[in-house]
Amino acid sequence: MMKKGDAELYDKAVYRVRTSRKFYFPVYVMMAVLSLVIIYLRVSNLPIHPYALYGFVIFILICIKATEIHRFLSYYEITPNSIIRSKGILRNDITRIYMNSVTDLVLKQGIFQRLFNFGTIKVHRFTEGAIFEIKNINRPGHYLNIMEHALDKNRR
């Protein structure tokens, strides 16, 4: 829901959005469970091979790096006239969708996503079957309102 004074802010702003860290919650839980298993083995004085311990530490570091790299590989920008998706580091793919070609906006959230307030916005265009997804972002309802305001402005 827009408040007074938000219209001026929305008309000028460029919003940059990335995939939410909340999306990687299952990976973080897996790392925590593995850490607890290793800690339990160490505290119980059960034998654990040093290579298994080194492998575990390397695995945790790779998981943390992989999630952050995946997050930073792509971002979305919402402007008053378009939605832009940029993917990649070395090879950068940029997709721009103009607001005047958008027909519908759909917010998709599962139970877990509603609980942690992140989700996916599907942007439908006039072209048949052309669906553009802004995937797993924080506060999708907020950005949905911003895009709806931009759509209203472009249709006038």
C-alpha cells in the first residue's frame, strides 16, 4: 500500500534487487547439521580421520562461497520505465522489459517463503508465453507495488 509522498519517490527511483539469502536457508541448515555432527564426534572422543575434518571445512567454505557467488551473479533493476535483469560476470546477459509491454504481475510465495517474506514475481508480457521472473527476492510485495505504480504511470 502506497503512502502519501511515495509517488514522487517511485517516479525517480531505481531499485536494485538480488536473490535473498533466505533462499539458501536449506544449505545453511545442512552446514549446521554437519557441523553439529562433527562437534558431537569430537566431544564424544569418537575417532574421526583428519582428512574427513579437512574435507568438512573445505566443504563448508565451498558452500558459503557458492551461495554468495550465485547471489551476485545476477541482479534485477526496477525503474519507472523498465525492468532489467543482469546475469553473469564474464559473459553478461542483460534483459530489459519495458513497462508498456507488461500485461500482468503475479506474486508467487510458498509457505516457507511467506514465513520469511521472500518470493518470486512473475511478469507476463503481451507476447504469448513470455514470462519473466524476478526470483526469490526479499519483500516481493513491496516491489510488486512499485511495479504496479510504474505500470499505472506508463499506461496513462
